[in-house]
Amino acid sequence: MRHENETGIDLDAILIGETDLAILFSFTRAYFRVDTECPYELVRSLRELMPRKRLIDLYNAVGYHRHGKTEFYRDFVRHLRNSNDRFVAAEGARGMVMLVFTLPSYDVVFKLIRDHFDYPKESTRAEVIRRYRLVFEHDRAGRLVEAHEFEHLRIARDRFDPALLEELLRDTGSIVRLEGNDVVIAHAYVERRIRPLNLFFLEADKASVEAAARDYGRAIKDLAASNIFPGDILTKNFGVTRHGRVVFYDYDELCFLTDCNFRDMPQPTTPEQEMAAEPWFSVRENDIFPEEFPQFLSLPGSARTSLFERHADLFCAAYWRGIQEKLRAGELPEVFPYRADRRLTNTRVAA
């Protein structure tokens, strides 16, 4: 629904059922910033419509993220008291910048910035924190997982798998310490746990794999429309939600799309250039060559076919430069939080 002018409003879509509402109030979207005297009552009314939604997500969705963090911590402590499993390393590829662990019985992951980053990562801790802050403040377009920042978490030492605790003390020793029978974590990001896309491709049936591949391309385009370039588009950095939506969760190379320089791959003009093992042309820090993307994407055959059929333009520099031109001209392409078949046309209601 939009305020069109003084004479009325436009209805853009009709949402049907819990799934439509859940995507609208997703942990991957910007807050609504609702001004209400009693968010408690509003959130519980919304939960009647979306009973599977956690209170933390609903508080966040209406703009009360501090309430959401408090609700999360209460729920987390309650869960620790009523469970006995141990924290373990999260499934998926090992992060070169972030150390990620989870409690199997609880649907979040804890992400800690490593003391030293693996080659070829060249970011600093401050730059990583800045990028997470950008995600918090920017339009997430339904494709960036919200990360809550916590300090001085205290968790009983015996709740950690010994191998994980050893890794924490070794690789994040600047922010993790032992204090008596507790592990104290000075700084962490907490995100909803979702299935890494690279693992989903190995497990799902053919139809689901193809649908996820198409939505993977759509996710990259939605981010582009909101002036975000993921930096690293490998499938290990994306995940699949319970509604089958592909979202991005690795922010250490994320940047504004308008800061990138998308280039066509230079064509060799001599045999020496054609056979060179290293680039024979100059490459600046922000240069990006979309034609190279397919070389780094490990996709099952049917997923690759689906992605190229629907989103082959992602691998052309002209597509990215076109989005940049629109953004620099002040155009803000809309990313709708509902399916196209939910949209209405030319429907107006009097104010």
C-alpha cells in the first residue's frame, strides 16, 4: 500500500497466508520503524498471524531491535538451562575471516572475527565491523541476514565441544578468554542459522536445486538494486531459508555497488598475452570482471543451467554498469517483498 497523493492510496498487493506475511516481516528486511506506545501488544498481535515467528524477529521487524536483543538473550539463557548439547563448529566451509559455531538444538549461529585472516583476505577487524554496521543500517532488500551484535557473553565452559573451545582460544584469543568455569566472549555477531547454499545443492531434489539456483541469481540482482555488491558470490556465502529464499550472510567483502569498477575482460592481442599465466593487463583494487564469475561457481549441472537460462546477464559487465547508471541517476529500483502474482494493478482506495 502506498500514499499516492492527497486523493487516495494505491494498493500494490494482497498477501495471502502465513508464508506471505513471514517473508514481509523477515529477518532479512529493513525495519518498518513503527511508532507505537506498546510494542508488546503489537508484537503479540502479529504473532497470532505468524505463530512460527520468534518474538525477537517481530520486535526487530517493527523497529524495536533493542527489545529484540533482550528477548533473544532471555530465550537463549532459558534454552541453555533446558538443554545439554554442546556448541560445535557450524556446518559449511571454514571461514577465513569469521569463526562460526552453533548449538545444534538452537537455530542461530555465533560469528567471531578471527585474530588473523587467511590469505588472500586483506581486511582488518575494523573494516569487518564497519561492513556489519553497514548491513544493519542499509536496506537489506530481503536478501541480507540480520546480525545482532553482542558483547561480553558468558557461557559455561562445559557447554563447548573441546575441539571448538581449543579453536576459539587459538584463533580468537583476543576476544575469548576463560574465567573460572565460564567462557567469556567479548564480541560476537548472532545470526539466524540457515542451510548453506552449497550444501543445499548437494542434498535437495532436482526441482528444488533448480529453483534455488534461479533465486540465487535473483538474490544477487536484488542486492544490486539496493546498491550492494556481495564481493564474494561463491555459493558457500549464501544460504536457503525455510521458505526457500536464497539470502547472503558473509559480509567481510561486501561493498556499495557504485564503488566497484565493472570491466569487460581484455582480449589478448599477442600469443604471449594469450598464454600468460598471470594477467597481462593492469587490475586495480576495485576492478571486477563478471565474465570470470562462472569459473569460480561450483554448481550442479541442472543448477548451472537454470542460473544461466534466467540470469546470464550477471556475467556481463554491461549489466552491472547499467545498474550503476540508474543508481547514480537517483533511480531506486524496487525490490518487492512478495511474489509477482500477489501484485495488483491500478487499484486505488479513497483516503
